[in-house]
Amino acid sequence: MGVEMSSSNGIPESMNDRADSTKRGKLAKAAMRFSVLGSGSGGNATLLECQQTRLLIDAGLSAKQILLRLDQLNIKPESLDGIVLTHEHGDHARGVDVLLRNRNIPVYANALTKEAMSWSMKSTVSWRVFETGQPFRVGDVEVFSFPIPHDAADPVAFVIEGSGARFGVLTDVGYVTQGMIQNLQNLDAFFVEANYDEKLLEEDTKRPWATKQRIASKHGHLSNTQASELIAQVASERLSEIMLVHLSSDCNCPQKAIERVRSELGSETCAEVNVSCASQNEVSSWIHFGEVVQAEEVAPTIFKQGQLF
């Protein structure tokens, strides 16, 4: 069951509604699927499913909005196997405290992210602390984290593997590192920040100069150009889905972001890859990706430790 994106976000419905398609055509059963509950400066949360495992990646919307949007997908919050956090900033974690009231959902975070959040938490939290760079398992998936540059305590990106599929999650990052390029190879789907268009940010009159400097700094956010260049560097024959996220409402637009990515990838690659943009206010369709592979057929993946420099 999916929730269609309306055309109010600037993208035709057909561009976002990829419920069953991959570059290999329609599959009887995909290895994974995800739906973006919302993405932007107002809050970020994404639901990922693989076999019997259901994860919420970040919980930056209010708890009320998370519950309402999960309900649109016919998902009960009690069915979540965990909340996996990239970092502690409010637009990625503000809903955790209230969401956990009367609910025992494990929260996966590294030690510094946990420390940054713990002082303000009123709910009892079942923390699952992971070490950045070391894989951990949640049900049917293995989660690998690696460090990224952003102005948070210990921000990370993720590669999540299950049933032979690989899902990359990269958001809130100041610049592209070699560690990112190494770790984001051979993805089936890529969830990646494209925060701003350089020209629109430069011309923006709402933000003070210092704020614009922070956004474009090495601990800020990725531009459309940076995101598209990274995508081109990690794209492989496996890649079927690209979801551009955390778009600025003032300094970006879906059309500009998608056109920049398509231009960088080239017409031949674009014909094989679906490129979509997440909305702040609307739940995305379910996006299915990866072919189901029997456990004995899955080749082991050698993870490389990410480096900031």
C-alpha cells in the first residue's frame, strides 16, 4: 500500500510513484522498500522495510506527525524494530521523546549522539549504542555507519544491507569525502541530501550572510552540484532509485535538483535510474528496490572504514 505524492511539490506524480519499478522492470517481490514520511528543515523521518524488519530512520518530525504519517501507510508504531539516528539535531530527532512514551522501541545511536540527547529526554529510552564504523544487526538487516562532516556531536551516514540489497543514507553533510565514495559503492537505492541551489542561496534575502556561510560550509549541507557529483561517482549498474532529500524550501526546488542530477549522470544512466525528491509535507509512495536473493546466494560485502580527511 502506498501513498501517492501530489503534484503540489512541483514533481509530476509519475516521477515519484515508483512503487514496483526498478531498472530491471517490475519484480514480483523486492528485497527492500522505503517511504519518506517527510524531509526538510521542518523535520526528517523515513520508514524502511526488509522482510520482517521495520526501521524508522531519524525521527525529526513531531511525534504527532510521525504517528499520522505512519497511519497513512497502515503502520503501527509498535511494529517498529528500532529508530536509527544519524545525529541529534532537532530536525532529525525531535520526535523521539514523545514517540517513546508508553512505547518500548529501541533507539540506535552512537555514544556521542546518545549523550547529546539524553539530558533532555523524559521518556525511558532503550538505547542501543553502536560504534561508528562497526556494523550492527537489527533483525533481517545489517547496518553499517561511517562518519560524515556536519556540525553535530558525531554525525553518521548509513549503508543498510538485507536480502542482497544495499540502501545508502546520506543527509546533513558539509562536503564529500573519500570515505563516503568508498562506502557508498554498489547501492541499489540512494537516499541523499541535495539541500540548496548555489545561485538561489546566494540570491536569498531571508537568511543573514552568516547563516548562508554555515549552510555552504564544510560542516553544513550539500548543494545540488555536490550531491549530483557524488551520485555520479558511486552510481553502478545496480542503482535503480535515487531519492533527493532535505531540499531547502527557499533555496532549492525539485525541478532544479532533479535536472542537475540527470545532467551529471548522462542520458544513458538516467534511462536506468528513477530520480525523485522527498517532500516536507507529504508521505512518499513506497519505493521498492533490489531483487530478493536467497541467503546462500548473497556475496559478502567488505565494508571500508570511512575517513573524514
